[in-house]
Amino acid sequence: MKSRDLYTRHDLIASNYTITELSNDKFLHQFTPSTTDTTYQFEANGSPIIVEGERYNIGFFVDENNNNIIELSALSKTSEVNPMFSYAYSLQLAREDHLVEKEKNDTRVSHNATDGYYWGKKYAWRMFGTVISDNAFFKYLKEINHPTVPCVTNNPDMAYSSDPSTAYKEEGLEDAMRNLISTAERVTPAYFKSPLYSKKFSIKGIKAITDKK
């Protein structure tokens, strides 16, 4: 899973791509999305990596000079997404983090449900939904009436921090996501539709999967 320190952007259409030679025998690659004047960049060899007009999912950080630096391991073409492969990859990453996330959920999320295990909002998405955006994940679960309970989440890094929220029943979450992804059909280069969900949604390529919003 990509670092939570990376910011993520999805479905950027690359334009104004340039490659400039640097003094360290590397080359500076820069481009802007076609709809904004924001510049993203990275250092690599002199071979082109970005294709003008292609759609990309990216992960990046902002350096001390306020440059948006792309992490190449988090750069992927939107058009090459394999939905079920991405879903399986996201699920495996979540399983590897299961013990850590469950401990956080147990200590930070409080509720009164007695009919099974419930995950707080953030942890439910991390464990079952990172193949799509958190926003799409929660809207989809609401549409299919997945069981929820009110809860309170506590942030141990902030004194007296208790926030009302929602927790999601674990039973059925994996099946709900598998059903969504397995019925998804591409309707644009970047978006999918499923008969189970009323809205278009994007499915991340494996290089773009992160548990940062």
C-alpha cells in the first residue's frame, strides 16, 4: 500500500509534458493536467514516461520548495486498470494490515452493537474499500442499505477528542465490494458503472491504491 504521506489525484489528463536535462545526469519530467495549471514533476532518465492526452492516477508529495513531486511507484494509467486484479490487490494489502487496523478500531471506536463486529468509518474503508474512493465506498454502502450503527471515534493524539460517526458491520462488507467490482463495466476511459450503484465511479490501478483519502 502506498504511503499515507502521499497525496493522491485520480484521472488527470496529461498535457504540456516536458523533459529537461539536469546537471546530475538525470532529467526533470514535468506536466500539467489539461484542466488546471498545477505542475507535477519527477526525476528519471531521458526516456519519455508520460503520454500526452493519456489519463493517469498519481501519488505525490510537496517538497520544501512547494513542488509537487510524483512518486513513480504511484503513477499509473487509468485506462489500463483491471478491476478484479485491483480489488484482489487492495484486499491482500488490507489483510496484511488487519491486526494493526483492528487494534486501532477496537481502541478508538465505541458503539453499542451486539450483533457482530463493526468497523469505524475510516477503518471499514481501509479494510474493504481502498480500490475505490472513500466517498464512493460510503455512498455505495448507503444505497445497498449495509448495516450501520452510530459510534464515537477517539483520536489518541488529541486530548478529549470524541467525534460522532458511523460504524459498518463487517459481515457482508467483502461480498458487497466484490459484487460491485465484479459487475463494473467501463463507461468512459476513467469511470465504471454497476447495476448495483447509481453513480459512476473510478477503480484504482494497483500503483494508485492507498489508504489516504
